[in-house]
Amino acid sequence: MSRIATHFIAGLKLTLFFGVLVVSIVVLSIRLIFAAEKNKQKIKFLARRRFCKHANWILGVRLIVLAKRPPEGCYLYISNHRSFYDPVAFLSHLVANPVSKAEVSRYPIIGWGTRLTEVLMLDRGKKEDRQKMKFRIFESLRDGTDILLYPEGTTHTGPGTGSFKKGAFESAVRAQRSVIPVAMEYPNETYYWSDRPLYDQFLYQFITARNRSIYLSVGEPISDPDPITLMNRTKESINQQIMKLRQVRAQDQDVD
């Protein structure tokens, strides 16, 4: 594909992506005007899931899920982090409120959507903000809102998980909620986002790369009264799921 064709197709997909996003935001804003207060959060989260499903279709994502629906309850979902698209892929399948870096709230249009749907924004460079986020996660879990978190703090390109931060696990223990470990994988390591500019990563992942499969595994709930033990058990489960996803990936690619 020529460079001109690549950028033309990218422009079309981004125009459709942001067009659907604007329409989704407007429709949601109107619905919220007439919704009962107690139903507003659920309406927001379901609207976000619908948009994420639309995004998968627009970008040609093939989501392959290895999971059963979790038992009824409220959970802290903990995932490894490979690409900027990880939260969209996850939120197209399950409903949870993600913790995101604060700068996302300043992105054009996307920031509007994140603020409207109550995404939790964290300024990772400020210790005070990190402490406040621990309490917000605790409050959310205590009050019955599922949370999605990437405790590595950034994308990781190694074979397994990177270092985890323990704060969210302390919040889960305090709220007496279980953790559900989640693993994400892509067709190969070239899809991992490290030093590429965001637009270049988008071009590679959704325009020039032929295989747009994303592999998602959702594990069994884990509980432990000790946050460090809970963190380590979660990390071990995610690493095991990553290995399983790679086996599924290899079989899937053999079929292709």
C-alpha cells in the first residue's frame, strides 16, 4: 500500500471513529437529561461499551475472548498493558470503569467522552493524586462499581508483566472485593506500543498490519486479606494467561 493510500484510509477511519464518538456523546447527553439519577451511571457505562464495540468494527478489530462471564459481584479488574487500544478492547466486552492517565481527559473529543462517562483520571506524577486515586478506587468498589486498572502504569513490551503498583490492591482489600486478573495479547510483539508516536502506532496497528486480532483472557476471581499476596497472585495468574493466549494465538495463526 502506498503512503498516500495509507494516510487516506487512516483519515477515513479516524473520521468515522470520531463521527461515531460525537454522535454517541450527543445521544448519551440527551438520554441523561431524562434519566433518573440512580440509573445514570449504568446508562453511561453501557453507552461506553456500545461505542467500544463500534470502534472495534470501524478499525477492523477481531476480538478473541477466552473467558466465562464472571460471577455476579463487584470486582477490581487488573490487566497487563500492551497498547493504547487495550481499554477499548476490554470495555467492548465487559462493563467497568477504567483508571486512565490524566492527559487523556485533554484529548479533543475523547476527553469529552471520558469526562461524561466518569472515567477516573490519574496524574501519575503527583503523589497526592495517587493517594486520592487509591481512595476513589476504594469508594467505587465499596459502592458496587467495577474498576479496570493497569498497575504497570504504562505499556510493557516484555514477555510477561512488568512491575505492579500495590495501591489498588490495598483498596480492593479494604473494600472487601475480589480481583479478576485479565490478560491481553496481540498477533506478535511488533504490535506492542513503546516508542512509536501515537499516530504511527495507529497506522501500524489498524492500517498497515493485516492481522488485527486482539486476544483477551479473563481469569477467576482472587481474594486475599494481604494486599502484597493478592498482587503477587494476580500477577502470576496474568502471566499464566499470557502464555495460554500465546498458544491460542499460534493455533489461530496456523489456521489462517
